[in-house]
Amino acid sequence: MQRILVTDPLSELGLAKLHEAADMEVVLRVGASHAELLELIPEFDALLVRSQTKVSADVFQAGKRLRVVGRAGVGVDNIDVRAATKAGVLVINAPDGNTITTAEFTFGMMQSLARHLPQAHQSLREGRWERTKFVGVELRKKTLGIVGLGRIGAEVAQRAQAFDMQVVAYDPFLTPARAEKIGVKAASLHDTIRHADFITVHTPLIKETHHILGDAEFAIMKRGVRVLNCARGGIIDESALRKALDDGIVAGAALDVYEEEPPHGNPLLEYPQVIATPHLGASTVEAQVNVAVDVADGVVQILRGGAYPHTVNLPPLPQELREVLEPYTEMGEVLGSLASQLMRGAVQKVHLQYEGEPAQYIVDPITRSALKGVLAHHYEDEVHLISAALVAEEMGVEVVESKVPKGGSHGNRVRIVLHGFDGAQVSAAGTYIRGLGMRVVEIDGFPVDITPTAAMLITWHRDRPGIIGRAGSVLGLAGVNIASMQVGRRQEGGQAVMILAVDRPVSDESVTAIRDAVGMDRVVYIELPLEDE
């Protein structure tokens, strides 16, 4: 009989789903210490947790029978996924469980913002009858701008249409076909926010989305706009939001998340036109039940040899095949992330080309890893190694694979090409050399040869003397050390690509300074999913 250990509180319906499996034994040890977990885990085939239990590498080392860890929720920050993958243990989560809950909460906040409901309620409780003070606005015929059209953003759009709102959305992966299917108008970020009456954000918090609504964005908004953030603190620059409120650009804001939580002393809480709640977006009975039932069902399916769509890491592979494919799966994610950050505009097609050794095996794990790299920057909570293909399909992104069993000049190579709707194209290729590791050998058709690092700067320019020195001087003044450098060119004096591997993040100011000082055509700072040495 297979055994399932539960160490965090789980809804009764979730537990019932486990107990229905007559061929499995369920053991509850809610609140078990880490030492107790290490003592218990060798006797169990599955572990089910929420956010309290920390499932670290030593848990996987001790769990010799362990096959699956289920997280009743979305985030897996408390689980060492890399250690799980190395141990051949599946990690699953429940990303769909709070989609509706968060979308409904966002729309409730929008209605409260439009009609001043919390303020009116408080006024009446304090003994005042101020009907004329709380005159609101209708949602009907208003324009809603949505920044980020993943699962939650799409559900918000659907509800807005039921209220006869016009919906404009910005998302780097929003294709015309998907926009038409959802019933929204696809637009750039600035066009999305420029004419909106209400703006709501639904993106993960990443480098590209940190302060995506700042001073420059508030400056082009319609006066009287109302802004909502029920996604992640830091997407909206809170300092810029305060200025926009003071200047009358923003008539009101509804916030469920903050740059620092809890937001004790946050000046925004003192604004009468700001509605603030304590990160309640996913806090419903139904959501808690949904995530528990979903992940409990997934654990049972996997223990019985079935499949579950929301697997965070690679499925178990034979040891010998895992050893062959592991460096290529890692390279796939790096190349996908690299190409995605270089791509301008939405992606229509992802073409993965395999040469040499990887082409001789099943390439599905590498493809999933590459898609994760491409998509995760914009759909962080929704994209994992197995869900990546489903997310790409939902977003209308075509995925093509091709194989050349006999390798070319680099022998074993993985190449990714991203195609956009306007003819835009970005490519990156890498190779793996045993004993030397991963190398990036092509950027946009330019031959290079460099070991990728977590932080890199890539420039496009015309080949001429002094380029490298001036770029290095700017970085030196900013205290950024160059670890390695490569220039790729097809001919002397022609177009060239330069890659600088750096030891620390490069600020937007330094990127601009390099572009202006050196006269670059383009300068991009990227961060890759690699652990710092």
C-alpha cells in the first residue's frame, strides 16, 4: 500500500479525496518540525504541503520512496524543485484553483472603486449621511486597460465585457487570434493605458514588470483614471502613484498588494480615495478547497501511474537518459529565456532545431524547457516544464521541432528561433561540450562562443575601433565588472553583436549611457535562469 504524508492544514474535501483512494494510506502530521519530517519521510511515497512546510534538498535525500510532492496552491517557493528533479521526484501544484477567486476579487475592487463603497460604508458607521459626497461612475461604456492577459487577466476581461466595458489589453504574448477569441483589443502598453478609464495589472513581478506603471506611464494617462493592483506589489511604483493621486491624474486606486508587506506606515493608506485590503485576492473558501482537491487528485493520479497537467518539474526519466538530456534541458531554458528577452513584440512561432546528440533522443523535455524559458518571463506562476506546451497553445504560439541527427560545425547543437507577427525574428543557439559545459554559439545569426552567465549585456552595432573600450569604461564607472566578452561579426566594418558577461546587474541608466556614448543600434541587459557560481 502506498502512503501519503500531509504536514500542512488541508481542506476537508481535499483530505476526503485522499481517503477515497482505498489503495493508499493517508497520515496527518500537521505542524511537524523539519527534524520530524526527515524522520518520517523515508516511509512515504507522497508528501502534500501548503506553504508552511519547507521541503528542502535533505528531505529528498531522505525520501528514498518519495515519488511526488504536492503543493496545495500556486507558488512552490518552499520546495527545492531542483533537488526534486535530481531525485526523480515530481512536484505538482494547483495554479487554476484561485484564478476565478482573484478575478472576482479584482472586479469587486473595481466596483468598490467606481462607487466609493468602502468610504460610504465607513461614513455611515460614523454617523454621517453623505449621499452627495459619494457620487460614483458607471462601468458601462468605460474602457478597461488590462496589463497582463494570462488566466486571471482573461477572466477579468470576460467579466468586464458582461458589464458592457470596452477592453484593451497589453501582453507581450497576446496574439491577434487570442485577442479576438477573448474579445479584447490588443495594444501596446502606452496605448493600453493612454485612454483607459480603469487600469488593472495581472503580471508576475519580474525585471520587466517591476514599476511597469511609473512616472512616465502616469503622465500619459487620462485624468480621472482609476488604477487597481491585485497581482503583485512592485508592479506599480507606489511613489509615482502617490504623485499621480496628488496631481489629480488618478481619481482612485484599489490595492491588495504592496511593495512591502505588511504595509505598515505606507503613505498610500492615508489617502481617502485609496481602497486597501490585506492581500486577500485568493482568500475564499472555494479557492482553498479547489487547490486542495486539485492537488490531492493529482497526487493520487501520479501514484497510480497516471498523468497530471500541472507538474512543476520534469517527469521521472530512466537514469541513463536523464544524464544525457539534463545538460540540454538546462541549455534549452537558457536559450529560450535569452531569445525571449531579445524579442520585440509578440511571439507567433517557436522553432527548435536539434543537431547531433540531442536529435538522437526524445527531445520533448528539451522543448518544454525551452518553452518555459520563452514564456516564464511573462507567465511566471503558470509556466512549468510540463505546463509550458499547454500555455503556449493557449496563447496561440505555434511550436515546431526539427532534427538533424548528424551535427554541423559544433557537433551537438540546440537552436531556437522566435518569429513575430511583423516579420521580426530572433535566434540563439548553444552547444554542450562534456567537461567544458554549455556555450552560446550564435546570436541572431552572428557566430559567437561564450559561456552564459546569470547577467549579460548584448549590443548590436557597426564594427569599428573603440567600441569595447568605451562600453567597458561605462560599466567600470558603474562598478560593474566584465567576466568575459565576445564579438560576433560577418565581416570587418559590418554589423556586429557583442556579448558581455557581467558579475552584477546593470542598471537602466548604464544601458542608456552605453548606447548613447558608443552609438549602439541596440543595447539589452538580460538575466538568465542560471545559478551564480
